Amino acid sequence: MQAGVIAVQGDVAEHAAAVEHAAAAHGEPAEVVEVRDAGIVPDCDVLLMPGGESTTISRLIRQEGIDEEIREHVASGKPVLATCAGLIVCSRDAKDDRVDPLGLVDVSVDRNAFGRQKDSFEAKVPVTGLDDPFHAVFIRAPLIDEVGAGVEVLATVDDRPVAVRDGPVVATAFHPELTDDPRIHDLAFFPEREVVA
């Protein structure tokens, strides 16, 4: 399996380790490549859209021509895991003119709605498809404030969606790569198989 991490800005090394762990649990080798230029995404089986600064990520993937390749990846049914800022970039509506959303997830998102850096928090979150709650790390997390009819809500905090699935895209408001638990990556990339911890 070739996993591409959109590496124009964000948590790249942590996602690489998490996808390698998830693939190994299924007996599959994973080659992780960093995507900074056009031409790499078409060769990827799965994509990771990490956290970082959504305005910067949006600008750079458009500037490098990666945005259309990501859309084609999803249109062909290939999985994407988008976390925090990646959720914002993949949304239908980022509610911010500085972000050109990819429209891959039928949600609207309020950037930094859970607060600033000082308001970051961690919580045990029950997630559909996982037997035990997931230890979620929220850092300047966005709020999913509107969910389209075809979107499955996978997890909530205080009755607010924090993880969703829209077709082959799983998107979270939290950072699963900042834990030693690869189950969110597993859920995103191996949805037809039992999640292995």
C-alpha cells in the first residue's frame, strides 16, 4: 500500500508512523510518501490530509496543482483521512474566504471553534466502529456545525460532531496521529476489515 501524506505543511511524521502501524496490524506493508508536488497523488492508494494551518494548506495544494489530484483520488473511491485543518480543507464550507475548500466532505466547519491553543484538551471519545473509546487530542480544533444528509457522524463531543465519514473520506476535528493508537487510521484505510488495535 502506498500512502501519501499531504506534506505542504502539518504533522507529517506522526501520520506516517500511524499508517505504517495500522497497515502492519493487517499484515500489509506500507510505503509512505510525502506529497509536496503534483504527480504523486495518482500513485497513492490512500491519502492523509494532516493538521496545520488550513489557509496555508489550501493555498499551497492549489498552487502546486495537488487539489485536483486529491479530488480525483476521492472520486475514484480511494480513502482519505483528514484531521483538524485537513477537515477544514476537505469540507464543503470552511466559512473563511482564505480557505478554498475541496468539497470532499459535505459539512460546514467553524475554524478554531473549540478555542485557541490554550483551550486545547483531550477526551475519551466513543467512535462508531471502535470497541473502546479513542483518546482524542483537540488542538485549536474546528467545529463541524452542519452535516449533509449523506454524511455519517462517527463521534461527538457535547453533542457536536468531531468525526465523520463521507464516502471514502474520514475526517476528524482531533489529531489521532498524536497518540499511539492507530485505530482511526485503521478505520479510515481498512473499513471493510475488523479494526485491529
